[in-house]
Amino acid sequence: YYTSIPGSCNFETQDQEWTTVCGLTQDTTDDFDWNISNSAVTGQTDPHADHTPGKGQSFLYVNSSAQKEGNRARITTTKFFPASLGVCRVRFWFWMFASRQTGVLKVYTVEEHGMDILMWSSSSNEENKW
């Protein structure tokens, strides 16, 4: 159900087409980029498939193992979300099993004058799963 509603994406695309298909763009001022994969990326504790039931296998990831503290990987939506009154939901699954290189995953909204407002953050996922 959640993969067919407006604004959703399952990352089942070819190469870097996910930015167009999913309505996302890489921030050109950040330090490293997001990519898609459908298998383990950096080690034995990585996911081997996404959370989507059925045939879905691809997911968006960053490999923080080669990054310095303070480096950022940022994606943004290419379209504005419509204004809502009291109800606005962003739903996503994440795999962020603790390691020395794990940073902080943050979700921001940008208000009408361009100011970033932190909506949610996590510095670790205590379980080795989505």
C-alpha cells in the first residue's frame, strides 16, 4: 500500500534514474552522495534487500565508513508538498545499525522563507533490521 501512494518510491530503478523517478535530487554542496543498492554494501550486518514485501530489493544508502565526522550526504525533494492543516506525514524505513562510523540521520522541512526546520533525527537503530 505505501509504495503506491503519491510521493512514494521503492527505488527499483536503473542506475541513477532514482533521482528522476523518485522526485529527489542530490545536494551539490554536500560532501558525499546517496546511492541505490540491492545487496550488502559495506559489511556483514548490512541489509541484503529492502523492507518492501514481495519483489522489492533496492534501497537508498550512504556508506559512512570512509567519511569524516561532520561530512554530509543530502537529498532534497524536487517538488513542493502541498500545505496541510495539522496533518503531514513522512513515512520511511531505515537501517542504521550502530558502528563507529554511524552518523545522524536527520529529516528537515524547509519553511516558506527558506529556513531548515529539524523534524526528526536518529543517531542509531539498536536493532540490526529495518
